[in-house]
Amino acid sequence: MPEVSSNPGAVRARVSRLLVLLVAALIPILLCVALARYEAERIARREATLASTFIVGQVVSIVETAQSAAQTFAPRAAEACEALSPDLTLKAATVPYVRTLNILYGGRIDCSSAIAQQAIPIDGLLNGYVPASDDEWLRIVDDTPVVRNRPSLLVGVAGEAGHAVVAVVDVQYLLDLLHGAAPLTEFRQAELRVGEGTVLREAMALVNVRGAPLLVDVQKRMAGATIDLKIYGQPERINEAWGGLLLRYLPWAAALSALLVWLVRRLQQSGQSRREQLLRGIRANEFHVEYQPIYGVATQRCEGVEALLRWVRPGTGATRPDEFIQAAEEEHVIVPLTQHLLKLIARDVATWDVARGFHVGVNFAPEHLSGEQLVKDVLGLRAALAPRGVTITLEITERTLVCNTEQARNSLATLRQEDVNVAIDDFGTGYCSLSYLEKFPFDILKIDRGFVLTIDPEGKRAAVLDSIIDIAHSLGAQLVAEGVETQVQRDYLCARGVTYIQGFFYAKPMPSEAFMRWYRAHGAHMSPDPRMTAGT
Ligand code: C2E
Ligand code: CA
Ligand code: CA
């Protein structure tokens, strides 16, 4: 009896089932955690992007305003300061953002809207920076000669004859912008560079941005310089948003995970329970074999039987063989089930008394056929049947494909040398009938009941059936016609040289003892089953 509950394969199967359950439970949770994190970061980035678009737009507008004021004086930059000064002062007073307008020349502030002509050294303003005279430039400086300890934005344009016009913008505008749009309450820090020089920070607070995610880094070229805005997020704030999202969605993910576990478990159980039911059936000895006589046309005797497995479960009754055989194949218990069948056959035949050369047809599933244990299993049965003079016919169906053709072919060749016959079952119903004939060595073709049914009661030709019979004859194979139920079918087949007839016309499958009784009464001279001929 096969023992599968404690073997390494079963343990492995249990572990893999548990792993699948664990994965099913974790997938929704992990997905939720990852998606919530992604969403929290996305929200933070979106807020930062909105703020940055606004800030950079405003900075551009301020710079353009200052630049245009400076440019007004570019053509007049070489004029005497007395003439220029009132206009500079007026302009500086009326243009938004601009605090002073200055003319630079020869390393000095040549003229200024604030302090007229005092020829202050330029260094006080530019702090060592030397703009190229034909350039536009932007720079943030820490002090100006007028305003100390307070950064200013210088917007410079080239003027006439080597002069430069510089508009000084109070950075308070820029700081207010940073404070309004990217406050420290929402972001770790916002850093604004406008051209060269000092970096402006929200509230000019020096905050450590290490470990804080950089949410946006926008760069814009203008006036020969780059405006660069970096906004760093607050990790705590992002985590808080993440936590909020988790709180909202984790219960759903947990529910989904529970549902998934339940579904997977059910799937596993349905597979497992079918498998276990079959194995339990074997252990509980719920299977038995029925034998259907096969009529030899030439001898008119019963020359063999087909062994057909039966499963009668207490409380449920008989299960159809094609159903449980298919389940056993799908659950990969067909091999232990067939091995059990072989034991049952050996036990039954040991009680029989039949003519020498009597053959028992046994159905083998493709999985068994492709496996390595086939030869051993069949030879084991052969040895058990030999004392009774009984031989084996191995029936291989072509309804389902054999996967390891090479192995199957070798096993069949070996078995044929050991006096085992090979029959191709259900011939013509599969999708590879003719290729099967090439692939596998065989002795007998079994014509499927479906073709026998095409025999016309009026005696008209059944074309496909006739071709199958012709193929078998030309290959030198013997033929068994299955599912013969009427005299007309029998006569039609006998007339065409079919070797054996199997069907209810002669006898239905019977349990071992009933078969022996039947054999003693009818085996030596088989006649139609009176129940079948009653109506014909
Ligand atoms: P199969 O191998 O083609 O078996 C012949 C089936 O035709 C049997 O059905 C048999 O009872 C039925 N049959 C025989 N003569 C007649 C007839 O005159 N009229 C009608 N209507 N039916 C007839 P069963 O026993 O229900 O088996 C069905 C299928 O289940 C088998 O088809 C075979 O594929 C599978 N099977 C049965 N026992 C085994 C087994 O031990 N091992 C394997 N692998 N498959 C088996
Ligand atoms: Ca069969
Ligand atoms: Ca068949």
C-alpha cells in the first residue's frame, strides 16, 4: 500500500503549500505598504512641485522687472552722473522690487540712485566678483554699501562704453516667497540660488538637510545665469502621511489577504481532498476489479478479459471509473492506484481456473507508461499470473498524450520481449492515432465503441471503421472491437476479420467470483448475453 503522508515528497508538498499560503497572505499587505509609501512620497513631491513652480515663476518675474529697469539705463550708462542721478533715483523709486539702480565703471560705483556720485569702490558691492562687461548677470551678495548684513540680488546688464548697470533687488521679496510657498513647517528646507553668490534659504535658517529627501530640483536659465531651487522634504511629515494612508488602507489589505488565503486554501483543499480520498480509498480497500470477457472470433471462446477498476465508497456508492481515473491522473495518484489494481488482479487470478494463454487486459495511464517503474510493475504481475497460465495485455490509451515517449517506447519493447502484449486502446479517438502506431510497438488495436456505433443496422458501410480495420490488417495487428452490443455489429465486425469482440452483447464486466462462475458456464463456448439479444 502506498504511504504518502510521511514520505519526503509529502513533507515537501506540505511545506510548499504553507509557503504558498504565506505568500498569498503577504502579497496584499506588502503591496499596500509599498503603494502607501509611494503615494505619500508622491503627495510630498506634488506639493513641492507646485511650490517650486510658483516660486521660480515669481523669481523670473522679479528678475525680469529689475533687468528691464537696468536696461533702460544701458544706453545712457556713460552719461555724467549729475544728469543720470535724478532719473536713476526716480526709476528706482517707482519700479517694484528694485531698491537702487547703479552704474558701475572702472572698478567703482560711478553713479547710484541712492547715494549719487560717491565713487564707492565696486568691491563693496560685488565682493570680488568681476562680471564680464558685455554680459547679463545675476548674483546674490551678503552686503551692499547701503545695506549691511542683509543679502541683495544684483541684476546686472552691460551698458555703453564699458559701463554696467546694476539693479539691486531686496531679497526680502525672495525670502517672503520661500516662506509663503515652501515654509519650514511643510518642508525641511527650500534653497534658492539666483546666479552666483549666496544661497537663500527660507528664513535664512541653516537646517541640516542630510537624510531629507530632495523632492524637487528646478533649474531655469535666464539673464546669463541659472536660477536653481531645491526643496527638501521632511521625512517625519512623509512618514506621517504614509502612516495615515496605511491606517486607511491596511484593513482593506488585511481583508484581501484573508480572502486570498481562504481562496488558496480552498483550492489546495479541493486538490488535496481528492487526492486524499483516493489514497484513503486504497487504504480502506474500497476498490475492486471487474472483468469483462473478450470473445475470440476464431475459437468462439472467451480468450481473455479486460480488468476494469471499480470504486464503491461507503455512503456514496459507485463512482464512475472515467471520473476517478481522471482525478487520479490529475492528482498524480494514478501510479499508486494502478499498483494497487495490479495487486487486486494478482489476488483474483490466483483463484481462477482458465485455459492456458488466457490474457488479462490492464489499462495503464500515460504517467505510468512514461515512468521508470512500469517494467518492474508489469513483470511483477506477470510473475504472479504465470502459475495460472495467464498472460498480460497492456492497454495504452491514446486519448491522453504520453510525455516521455522514449522511456515509454523502451519499456514497451522490453515488456513485449517478456511475452506481454501491447494494445492501443480507444484507437482513432485521440489526436495522434497514426503517430502512435509509429511511436509505440504494439500487437493489438482496440477499436473504440464510437466507431462500432457507426455500424448501420441496415448493413451500409461504415467507412471510417472499415479504414481502421484495413490499417490494422496491413500492419499485421490483431483487432479488438469494443462496446459491441448488437448482433448486427458483431456480424459486421466478424465479416471483416476482427480478431476479438468485447461488449455487452456477450457479457458485461463482472466481479472476480461472478466472472469465474460465468466462465465455467460460458467460457468454452460463448454465446450472446440473452438480455442483450432479447430486444434484437
Ligand atoms: P476503456 O478502457 O475503454 O474500457 C472500456 C469501457 O467500455 C468500460 O467502461 C466498459 O465497461 C465499457 N464497455 C464495454 N462493453 C460495452 C458495451 O457493450 N457498451 C457500453 N456502453 N460500454 C461498454 P468502464 O469500466 O466504465 O471504464 C471506463 C473507462 O475508465 C475505461 O475505458 C478506462 O479508460 C477507464 N478505466 C477503467 N478501469 C481502469 C483502470 O483500471 N485503469 C485505468 N488507467 N483506466 C481505467
Ligand atoms: Ca481499455
Ligand atoms: Ca477503450
